[in-house]
Amino acid sequence: MTRHSLPRFTVAAGLLAVVLGGMPRQATAQAPPAATRERINRIGADLFSPSPHATEAIAELKNILAAEPGSAEAHLLLGLAYRIEGKPDLLGEAVAELRQALALNPDIGLARLSLARIYLDMARPARARDELTTVLERTPNQPQVLALLGEAERQLGNTARAIELTRQALAADPSAAQARYYLGLALTDAGQHAAAIKELQQVVQSGVNAAEANLGLGSAYLAAGRAKEAVGALREAVRLDPSRAEAHVWLARAYRLNGQLAEAARELAAAAPSTESLATLYTNVQVEYHLEEGFVRLAQGRLEAAAAAFEKVLALDGTNAVARDKLAEVAKRRQQKPAGKTTVKDK
């Protein structure tokens, strides 16, 4: 199953209206004064704009909560601001704020939706599914919620259910690029490569979240054995968002499969700093990085470096059969190496 960190699709305006304005307030939630309400509304508008100012919002929301700790909306927006800031070490803070918002008002569906997105980021799909199921019970047939639930099911290995849910989302809103993206990933996992590529090409052509769409399309090409076409899509993903470690890793894979080992090594070098910074949250990205590193070093004849990379994979994922098989291959090649002959010197 292909693993992706969650794409940066935005929350639909219609859904915002439902989850923020269409649910009853709990009596335990404190209504803020008019001046505070105006500040909260202004911050919320900024956070959902195309160019949010998350750092400034975090500082202002902390000031608001110092005076009004019972404001569920302020806790909600602070959680959203932490997530928008995009730093892995702030995701725990985001979860805490969103949980506090729900403690004050369990009917804030946007808090549950945002929690689900973070849980998917953190490869905790079961927790995401719980939150999304609760949202759907209260506001049925929301395309974005159905799409996210489909992605949670995909990450849980329930591919058929993922395809069903994402198709439901598209039936409700055929223009939902996020649902089409997740459908493409689910079809890739199901081995329906032609259908997956068709869906992901549509997302790319729509221009919505182009970096993530190209990343998904590139991975679908790789799964279909079309490495040359994968290079084009993945190079575009890297160009649009050089910070995405998995884009560099999969581009390295595409280059390696095309026999371009120098280019593959270059992309791995570009991915290394990001994979190290994500060590505690995105284990799947680190696994893919070290697995590809092992393949590249093996292709270069650097047996010691290859073995070290595959051992790192097993340290992160002890059940990884590919890494075990490749370690056995490295050991066999070491035994077969003619006496006095050395491999390319590891750097």
C-alpha cells in the first residue's frame, strides 16, 4: 500500500458553514464578549484564506485564551493554526487544542475533522476513522468527510471500502478534487493502475494542489511499471514543493528503475534532512527512504552501505519482508565476492 502524508487540500466553505454555524452550542461553552468575537472572526477568516498568517494567529489566540480560557472557538482556531504552521513538533499541540475545543463544545464538527486530518498525518487511521464517523453521524453525506474516511480506510488496508467511500464523495460532488485524489490512491492499492492513473491525471489537470496531485500520479506510474512517465510527474512534484521528502524518494526510485543511479543518489541526498526531521511522526517516509537507499547502494555495488540501509528499515519496521530479502541477498553477494576483490568504496 502506498503511503502518503496528508495532502494540503483546503476545507470546503460549505462544510465550514455546517460545522461552525449549524450545530447547537453546549451550555458549558462560554460565549466570548463582542470584542473577542470580532477578533476570533477576523483570525478565522485569515486562517481560511489562501495565505494564512499562522504564526501571528498563534500569538493572538494565546492572548485571547489567557483572558477567555473557556472559548471553544479560540481553542479550535489555535489547533488549526498549529497545523497550518506545518511543523511536525506542533502537531501534538494542535491535537491538545482541538481536544480542548471539543471538551467545551462536542458539537464542533470542524474540530473532529481537523483531528482526523492530523491523525492521518501521524499514520493513526483508526483514530481518524472514529472522528470522521462521528462527524458523518451528525452531518451525513459531506463529500470531504466521506473522502477523508475513505483515506482512513485505505490506510487501514480496507481498499474496497476506501473505493466505495471516495466514489460516494464524488457522486455527491463530482468536482471534489480531494475525493478524486484519494480514489486514485485506493485504485493504485487495488492494482487497478489504468483507472488510478486516469483519476490522478484529472486531478493534475484541474490544477488543484498540483504538487500532491503530481506526487500521487508519479506513484501510480511507478506501481504500473511506467518509470519513465513517473519521472516527469515526480520532477514536477519536486519543483512545486521541494520540501516533500517522499517526492524526492519516489523520484529517486523512478531514476533508479531507469538506470540513472547518479540522479537517484542526488534525490536521496535531497530527501535526507527532511526524513530525519520527521523521524518521530512519519515513520513510513523514513522506511521508504532507507529502503530506496538500500536499493541504490546495492545497484552501485556498495554492499556495506546497502546492508546498513536495509538494517535501518528493519529497525523501523521489523516485519518488512523486502528489507529482509535484500539483506539476505547482500550476505550472499558478500560470500560470492572473489577473494581480493573489493566493492566500490563506501563514502
